[in-house]
Amino acid sequence: MKKFIILPIVLIFLTSCQAKYLTPEGERLVKNVATGCILGEIFFEDCKAGAAVTGAATVIDGQN
């Protein structure tokens, strides 16, 4: 349950600051991994698996 509280807070903090800590590609990766973690926890009760799948898919999709 802590993951559902901490992960969105970190995501909002990193993406809402005026200073750019993340590139647009990095923001996309963070958002997709966070979404994958939440969906993995809901459907499979395994945050790490969902995050790994969506993170890998994002990286593969970003390659040209």
C-alpha cells in the first residue's frame, strides 16, 4: 500500500518542479513505469513485473 502513496508523490515532485531533472523521454519512461507498477499490482499482485514490462516496452519503442 505504501507504493501507491509514495510512487505518485515522487512522480509529481519530479515532473512538476520548474527545474528540468528529467528529459521528455525520461518523463515518459517514469510515467509508464509508474503506471505499469500500479497495473501490475492490481492485476498480478506484483508491482515489479508490471514496471519491468512497461519500462522495457517504452525503451524498445523509443529506439529508432
